[in-house]
Amino acid sequence: MGESGRAILNALVGGETDPEALADRVRTRIRAGRGQVVEALRGRVSAHQRLLLRIHLAQADAIDAAIAQIDDEGGERLEPFRQAIARLTTIPGVSELSAAVIVAEIGFDMARFPTSAHLVSWAGLCPKNDESAGKRRSTKLRNGAPWLKTLLVQSAWSAIRAKATYLQALFLRLKARRGPRKAIMAVAAAILTAVYWILRRGVAYTDLGADHFNRIERTRLAARLARKLDELGFDVTLTQRPAA
């Protein structure tokens, strides 16, 4: 249904049967040579086949027109919230279209969700609460909102391609221990968490940085050693040295 393909189909509907004349309607570069195109277009198209082809093309045009109309209507309804949409696009992997779909699924009022964890759970990006005798029997995700979950996973795959970001670091950290499928779900949940706070606070996305987990580990190690020294009877004051 590209430019050249549609031109050939329109010519077939119009009664053209000469393969050379049909091949002349190819206006874009294609992998096949002209001889291959001519041979592919050699054949017989009867009157009833032209009728069916005309009907199918009309249906395709009607669907395209309906999609364009819906897009225009959606764009007009989103206009008052354009600034919020723009803030969501500051998240790696989230395009303007993805942001619009996310908003269509969850809305702008985050007061409906007491915490970001409630939104993540509603979207189906956290495991079921399936425990017995203190043991987790299943780590399968909740069903949640299927359209939203699919979109967030697609955005997550795009996000991890951005170099030196928190989301990429999160994926690589979890992939080594839990595999890529669970790691990408965690990234999708992190994106939705960011969406929650951006919409609730009206702020742009701030990346935590690729070294986020290293900083946390250093801080935790320092706190643990300080507690150990305190247990041994030493007074310890931790002071962060300026970076060299």
C-alpha cells in the first residue's frame, strides 16, 4: 500500500493489463529489478476481480480516513493538556504518541491512586499476591490493563537503548540475575512510576543517572560500617568528600 504499489493497484482497477505499463508506475527504489517487477505483474485480471479490488481499496481508504478523523479529534481533546504530554516525553522511550496513549489509559488525575505502587499494580506490572505459608508460589504478573502494559513494555525496550541512563542501568542490573523478560517488566514499571510523579507534581523527568545503583551501594556500605563501629564503641561522623 505504498506510493508505487497503490499506483499499480489503481491502474489495475482502471483496466490496465500491460505489465510494462504497470511497471512504469513504480516511482520509488525497490529491491527487485525491473525485469522481476514486469514478470510479477504479468497475468490476467478479470472484471469481477477488478470489482473486488476496487471495493477493497475503497474500504482501505475509508479506514484511513476514519483513523485520520480520530487522530484529529484526539489531538483537539489533548490540546489543553499539551504541556503535560510534553513533560511525559522527557522520559526515555516515551514518544508523543506513547504519552498520549498512556494519558488516555490512566488520565491526568493521579489522586485516584494513593501511591505510584497502586498505579503499577493496576496496570498489571507487579506479581500477584500468591503466597502460602510465607512462601511465594507464583511470580506471574497480574492481568492489569493489557493495552497499557503492552505500550509500556514497547517503550521500555526503546528506553534501554538510551546510553548512560538509569533505565538502562536498571535493565542491565536485573537482566544478569532475573533474565531479560523480568528485567524489561521492571523498566516498564519504572517508566509508569515516573509518569505518576510527573503528572502528580507537574514536573519534567529527572534521570537518576547510570551510576545510581553504585551510589546507593556505597551509601549503604558506609552506613553499615558506621553502625559496626558504633557497636564497637567508636563515635563516627560520616562526611562525603568532594569529587576529585
